[in-house]
Amino acid sequence: MTRQLIISMGLKSVGYDAIAHVLEVELQSGRISRYFDVPLPVYEALTSAPSKTQYFNDNVVGKYESRPIS
């Protein structure tokens, strides 16, 4: 999965697998996590949100199963 760099205080890059519905997020700290069963509109809203970190915290963290990969 290819992640795109984003401008955000807390997030460094995000990627999305539309077939598997997996969101991959790299934090500014370097930690990378995958979030499962994330609908495409959530990814699209995240990448276009004025505050990507706030959208991520409000709409992804704790709402989808996740697993750290690094």
C-alpha cells in the first residue's frame, strides 16, 4: 500500500486499500498502524479534512479495529 504525505500536526502519511478497506496511518512519531473495515468515504473525508489529526482522532481512533505494524 502506498501512503501519501499529508500536512498535519500529528499525522505524517495515510494510505488506503479500497479492496480490503484498510486504512494505514503513519504518525509524526513514526508509528504506523492499520485500521480495518474502514469505508472509503472515511478515508476521503480524512484526506480532505481541514484538521486531519482531529478528524482522525474523532472518527477513526477507537472506532475501527487497529493493529500497529511498526
